[in-house]
Amino acid sequence: MKEERSSIFRLVKIMIHPERVFSFKELESEDDLVEAMINHKWPICYGFYYGNLLYLGDGDSEDHPEYAVMTVDKTQGHHGVIGREVGRIKPVGMSAEQVHEFIRRMTEGRYDSENPVQIEAEPIWHHSCQYCRLEEE
């Protein structure tokens, strides 16, 4: 058990901001996800759930978003999510078709990586920040 915990801890560092608490919104369609990624600006701790994957805001700037794509293999406690980081996308400057292609690859399981991660994510959007400590305003 101790070895498993330290292994997860070590591999969590693959994400840029593993300490961030994320909040996400479930989207109905691939078009909605593409629209959200390329035509809107979101707080950097926001994310989306589509196609059984989390697209988590793991970047440093709202002006240059970067999303870590994560599987949800297991949930733990109230907000804990254990899974694998399977891809990353920086949609600024990408065409809608390029973003669609990336999402399709992820949805089909054609992953770029499979790095174990453990994060906290709340399935409702709210915002308080300093990279979301989930405090009510």
C-alpha cells in the first residue's frame, strides 16, 4: 500500500498543477466541447467532462488555456478522482477541425500517454480561486 501511494504521488507531478482543485461541467456533444475550447475564455481551474473523459484546465493563463485530458478510473471520497492523463491540448491558434480531430482521438482511446494521476474535481462550476480552493463566495 505504501509503495502504491508513493508511486501515485510521484506520477501526479506530470500534471502542471496537480494541487489545483478543478471544477467541471458535463457537455452534451463534441461540438459543444470544441466551442467551449476555442471560442470562450474560462477561469483556469475550469474543465469539461465529455466522452467519459475530463478535460481539465491545467494551464497558467486564461488567455492561453491548456487542458490535461484524464480518464476517470475510480473516484475516492467526495471529490477525489484517480485516473490516467492521456493527452494535452492547447487550443489557442488551432482550427475547429484540429480540435475535433484531437477530441475524436481521445474518445476512440488513441491516447498520447497513460500517466497515472490523482486529482480533486467538483462536478459543478463555481469559482473562488487561487486555483480553486472551492470556497463559497
